[in-house]
Amino acid sequence: MKWSVFMIELWHCHNTRSLRVLWALEEMQLEYKLHSLPFPPRFLAKEYLTINPLGTVPFLKDGDTTLTESSAMLLYLAERCPHHDLSVPVTHPEYGDYLNWLFSSDATLTFPQTLVLRYSQFEQPERQQSQVVKDYAIWFLARLKRLNIHLENKHYLVDNKFTIADVSVGYALYLGELLGLAKQYQPQTLAYLQRLKNRASFMAIKDIGQEISNYTIKPVDIG
């Protein structure tokens, strides 16, 4: 049964980083109002610019509080509702690791994939760059080294339990899978991704927004 402490609104596009926030909301069984948009909303849903002038997703509103960064949203939700046990306390010996995984998922793992997407699919054909696609796909796979080692004897990233750090890193791995890069994941990393995808919360939200999405992420060929 879902319950509400505050009324959250989330603006979401299928398979974008807003999936992280939607996943966390579902995992926590919080009530929320969802606004699904076509991608990119700044061009295909211009009325959205009156809500978020950046035109980016996700966008989260909780009363007078608004956020535009998915990792910040995850941390906000976990700290607002600590009884859901999706975080670790600041006194925990793995707290530093928890924060590092949470934020490196964007800067280290998701960022290179945005360039793969842009220069393989989102740009006009004359502006697509196969070498950029290959270089940044290889960069992403190389940046999995620390995660690969970490997962050799762990089921989750910190404290032997599922946290928002897993949500954040899990999305990066899922995006790589959509891009056809998971065939190069090491076995323990592939097993970790599958473990996350098998969660009821992920299965409940992964297709939300697909019906109005105007694109499908296609696998890339990096040779």
C-alpha cells in the first residue's frame, strides 16, 4: 500500500535519467503525480518550459522545493524518508563509498553514453560521428573497471543491501544495455544488472512513458 508524507510531482521521459527517480519512488511506495512527456520535451512539449525553463528531465516538485538533477532527487527522497532504508547514515563506515557510487554514476558512467546517444541517434545524419560513438562507448566500458572489481564478491554496492546508489549505477548499466554494450560487461556486472532489473519496482516502471515516446534507443556498433 502506498502512503504519502508529501505530494511529489515528477516529469519523466521514457528511458531517460528520470527513470532513476521513478524507480526510487516505486521502491519506496510513495504517492506521486507523474507527468510523462515526449523526448525531447523542450521541442515536443514546449508548454513544459513554463515549469522547467531548462526543458530537461527529470524535474521534481515537492511543495515549494524543485530539483532538476536526478542524483540530487534520489538523495532528497532517501533522506526525507530514511525509514525506507535506501541509504546509509553519515556515521556508517561505507558512507563515503555510498556517495561516491551515487554521484560517479552520472559523471563517470552516464556522461559518455550521452555522447554515444547524441552522435549515433539524436543528431541529424550529416552531423553523426561514428568515431565519437566508438570512442565514448569504449570510454564507458573502461570506466566500469572499478565496478567490475567491486562486484566480484558483492551483490550490492554498499552495506550488503539495495540503496539509491544501486538505482543510480543500475540506470547507467541499463542504458548501456539498451545501447548494445552489455554484451561486453563482465559476468559479475551483468549478473548485478539482472538482479536489479528483477526487482518488482523496476519492472513496474521501466515501460512507463513508452507509449508517447517518439524514439527508441538503438544498439550501436563499435566494431
